[in-house]
Amino acid sequence: MAGDAIMHRMAERNDLEFTYSLIDRVFRLSLGELADFSCAKYDGDFSLDLEAAQERKHQFVLDQLGVAPGRRLLDLGCGWGPLLDAVRRRGGTGVGVTLSSAQVTACRRHGLDVRLFDARQLTEEAFGPFDAVASLGAFEHFCSPEEYTAGRQEAVYRDVFARVAAVLPENGRFYLQTMVFGRNMIPLDEVDLEAPRESDAWYLALLGRQFPGSWLPLGLDQIVASAEPHFRLVSSSSGRLDYIETIRQWRRRFAAPSVRKSLLKVRLAPRWLTSADFRLAFTSGVSANSVCFERELLDHYRLVLEKRI
């Protein structure tokens, strides 16, 4: 990877701690204990409030995966547990993994089975078999800039798909929701924080600072081809416009005044003063994502995959 982001580490635990444990308290104060930090599903009806659109997404995912009482689902990169909670409400059993210790603590507080574990190391020996697997927003962290530069991106994805297939029965389904680079993505060597402010190059570099150690899939075709040995594509749809609306509603919630949020920001002041990466990530919030979606530098896909016989 070219530009400023080439120096970032792969998305190991420290990176995910930076991105997600950093926003843990602010997130829960703004969106609720079990709220979702991935793209909601509006289906063109932007009159829906955020909670209704997220619930629409959860029910869509569980319907596509055939989750019912007694069924067992694995959530790779489970966040603060909203999908696991939806599984529980359906009478199923949900298990989640994340690399954020703050997310593990928050999920366990609500009685969810969540473990601090690298999804890329998934094995049946460690977790047993599942009826279905889901991953909403974690896939974009599975490949690092260094792995991309070394030409290993497809190999990383093929290994992930092989591991997911190993815990599923024949015809078992995998729901995958992820950002990808969009049709207007610029040449990589232009991505730089020193580029003109508010340029495409500057916003993409800012995004790299917000998600250190992560490199996005190049597009839908790359994902489908990497999954091909183990999975067939059942359906796909773009959620780019839904993501723009989701971010708009997040920003409104994050900006809402709160005494507890103000006190938290005071406690974070020493880190603000000593870490340039912290200032960039905290002040950019999700604004860089929104601009990149609007300019089609990024796209977003919802994929339903079925294990081959």
C-alpha cells in the first residue's frame, strides 16, 4: 500500500483495541448498550429511524441464515452484540468473537457468549460446529496493508472462507457484510495525509488512520472468487446509500449533548494532547467514511453465501 497508511501494522488486537475500545463508552452512551455499529437496512425507506432499520437488518440476516430455535450461529466480529441478542430473541444460540476487550466486557454484561479471539484463527476444535455464520463489518479488518503489498490478500480471504466452511454443514450459510473499495477509488500512491484537505486522497488517508492495520477488499468480484472453492453466491446487494443514511443518524446521536459524554471527553484529554493518531481518529469520527461513500471511493455489500456440497 502506498501513502501514509503503509506504515500501519496489520489489524491485530492492538489495532482493534484502538479503533473499537476507544469509542466503547461514547458509543454506548450515544447508541445504547446493544446498538449496532454496522450499516443498517432501509431498503429505500429513509423515513425509518435507526433502531427500526437495524432491526430490519438483523431479521433479514437471520431469515437468510435460517436461524430458528435450537440453531447455533457464530458471529465473527460481533461488536457490542446486537445480532447475538436477535439470535437469542429467536430462541437460537449465538457465539461471538471480537478482538476488542471492551466489547467482550460489554457483551458479557448482557449475558452474551462472546470471546476474545481472532476470527482468522477459527477452528472447529476451538468452537465446535455451527448451523450458520455471520460477519457484519469485520471482513474489512482481515487483511493488512502489509499483506496486500506482499500480494497475499486473496490468500488471506481464501483461508478465512476455508475456516468458516469447516464449521458449517453442507449447504450451511455464511452472511457477509463488508465495505470494499468503490468504482472511483484513486491510485494508491496518491493516498496521503499531506494531500490537499478534503481531497479524495486526504479522506482515504484519514480513513486509514481511523482503522489502522486494515486494508479493504478491492471489490465484490475479489470476494466471490476467494470464496469460490467453498461457497457459492446466493445473493448480493449494495448497501452504499443505506450506509450514508446510517452514518448521518450516527452523527446526530454522537453530537447529542450529554453530561456523561462531556465528563468522558475530559478524562480523554491527556491522550488527546499526546497522540496525533488519537486526535485524527476521534475528531474524524465516521465523517471520512461518509464522504468516501458519497464519492463512491467506497462501496458496501451484503452477501449471502452457501457452502458447496
